[in-house]
Amino acid sequence: MNTVLICLIVCSVYSIIIYGVLNSKINKKIDNKSFMKDVRNEINSLITQINETSDRNVLLIENRLERLNDLLAVSDINIANLKSINKAKEVESVTPEISEDKVVAKAPIEIEEVIIDNIEKQSVIDDKSLTRRERILLLHKQGISPTIIASQTKATIGEVELIISLSRG
């Protein structure tokens, strides 16, 4: 009976040790799962924050692009206005009887019409004394565009541009 009791005690101690070892391993596995779950949750929250930040940055960049496009549009308008003012000054040098206020206030189409009218007045005088080539070069030196020169001299735009380019050398 003594041996049986000793065997029972040894088996009990042995089972307690095995229980403790298995229990700690199970707890570690459970802790690893919960740790991994916490890590996944943290990673998901970081990904969400990064996505929100990138969306905000994209919106900021799009807003800046819109502002830049608006500035470009305003610049294009200003360039067009400056070109029309420049044309108006050229027209004024061709036709001194037109006041600067009237020319600047007119639209580019109206300016071209004034140029065409003045060229027609001058071309009546110049038709007899100048050749077509000389008229084209004279009008070009006055700053008239090749399309207007072509319409006034009854030449094609290509001919006008060719004569102008040949005169440059």
C-alpha cells in the first residue's frame, strides 16, 4: 500500500507539472493570437490614417492645380488683351485718325476690320505704284497679320508667308 500511495503521489505531481507546462504553452498561444490580433488592428488603423492623409493631400493638390489653371486662364486673357492693345497701337501708327481709347475698347475682330478698311484705302493708292510682292512686304512691315494681307492682296496665306520668309533671307 505504501508503494501504491507513493505511485499515486508521483503520478499526481507528474500530472501537475504536465498541467502547468501545457497550461503555459496554451496561454502563450492564446497570447500570441491576441497579440497578433492587436497588431492587425493597429496596422489597420495606421492604414486608415494613411489613406485619409493621402486623400487630404490629393484634395490639396487638386485645389492648387485648379488655382494654377485659373491663373493660367487669367494670364492667357491678359496676353490676349496685351496682343490686342499691341495691334491697336500698330493700327494707330497706320491710321493716326483713330483715337487710342476707341481702338483699345474694340474687340480683336473689330480691330481687324479697321485694319482691313485702312488697308483698302491705302491699297487703292498703292495698287498702281507697287507690285503684289512689294505691297505684301509693305503691309508686313506695318505689322499686319498674314491672313489680313492675303485677303487684301488676293493672294493665299501660303504665298504671303513665302514672300515674307524669302524677304528675310
